[in-house]
Amino acid sequence: MKREEFIKTVSSKLKLIRTEYGITQETMSDMLGVSKKTLVETEKGRRELSWTEVIAVATVFEKSEVLQGITGGDTSDIIHALAFEDRTT
């Protein structure tokens, strides 16, 4: 999976992740450090999360079954792999 695909997938599943945790849009936006308007626009498919926002979602909600379904289990491994994709060290 490429970074752009991961961003698109997490963005499209944001509302499911939020409802899985039983939290409001306001609470989730506070947890992620984004405005409620930004969260609403993302949930409605009007915008995608940034890479930094995806990292925040993956870190804060790492135990999410929705995220684990996307990543195959270990969210931190995919974040790490995507952060270094196409980079030479």
C-alpha cells in the first residue's frame, strides 16, 4: 500500500473509527488537534486527512479494529514503512 492510498483509506474510515470509540466529533477533533469543521469535512468526504493527521489518527486510535483491519494488525509498522517508502538511507 502506498502513502496516498493509506491516507485515502484512513480518511474514508474516520467516522467509523470515531463511532467505534463512541466519541463525538468535538472530542475527536480535540484529541487529534484539528478543528471540528476539518473533522466534519473529512467525514463527509470533502477533504482528505494530511499525512500528519493520519499519523495522529493511527497513534491515538492504534487499538481500533477498523485501523487494524486496514493495516493487517500493527498500525505502527505500516506508518513506519510508509514514512520511509521511496527514501534512501
